[in-house]
Amino acid sequence: MAANDNAFKRRGLGRGLGALIMDTQGARAAAQNSAVENADGVRLLAWESIAPNPHQPRAHFDPGALDELAASIREHGIIQPLIVTQQPQRPDAYWLVAGERRWRAARLAGLTTVPAIVREASPQQLVEWALVENLQRADLNPLEEAAAYQSLLDEFGLTQAEIGQRVGKSRSAIANTVRLLQLPPEVQAALV
């Protein structure tokens, strides 16, 4: 429990995604029903109440890197809170918006609660935020990035130019990345 208390007391160091995710009264009210919030809007949520983002562009999580992160979490706690949004049909359940590696590593570290900030998000925002968070860290492989762009094109009807605006890339960069999905499977496998 000390690790959980430690994790909750720490302030988030990075706020890059926070610039995209604006707090709303509705999200704040919904979150207050499930946990006590500190002055920064961070609350402890049960690990089991959080589910992975169904639109997470990252498909592979390196087990060795997760073990290293779990060891760090055991030692220092979770320094930057997860970002979650309430599931529409379940007021006591959340979708993970940002921080899936931390969430997975917290379980490996034995934590039963994790620090989180609750934000209101539409399904389209779930895709966009997950993509932007991973692009900011430059840790998606080219096919994961292409699949995320394709999801925004197919599921939400965005144009390549609109996607480019949202992620800070040119329309042609989006178009070229999406074209990777048309490569033969053996060539795609070499890109991973």
C-alpha cells in the first residue's frame, strides 16, 4: 500500500498530453463518485476498474521493458498519473486514454490502485489522443502508426489533411504512411 500512497502523492512531471485534454465539469463530477481527488485532479482508482483503450494504436508491449518499468514503479511509484475516461454504460469503469505501459507495469509491480486523472472523451478523441501520445514519444512502429491513421479515416471520416493537422504532420506524410498497409504481408513484417 505504501507504493500506492507514494504514487498518489507525486505530481505529474509531463503535461504534454494535458494540453490536448481539457478538463470538463462532467468528467470531474463522474470521477468524484469513484475516488477522492487531490488538488491536481489526481485520484486513486482500482486497477481493475480500468480497461485498455479499444483504439490503442500500439499492438506490442516489450515484456522486458515492462518488467523494468514495474521495478521502477516498485521503487518510486507512478510519477505521472494515467489519463482515463469514464465508460459510457458503466459509471464505475474507465477506458485508458494515456499510460497503458504504466498501467500494465503497475499490475506487475503488485499495485491494486493507480493514480489517474479522469477526462471526458468521445470515441474519436480516444483514438486521436492515444495516437498523439504515442507519436510524441516516437515509439509506434510504422504499421501501428498507419493502422491508427486508417482508423481515423474509416471510423470517423477524417481526411488525411485533418489527421495531419491533429498530429502535426503533412497530408502527404499521412498518405504515405497509410500506403504501408497496402504492402505485401512479408514486407510489412520486416517493418515491425
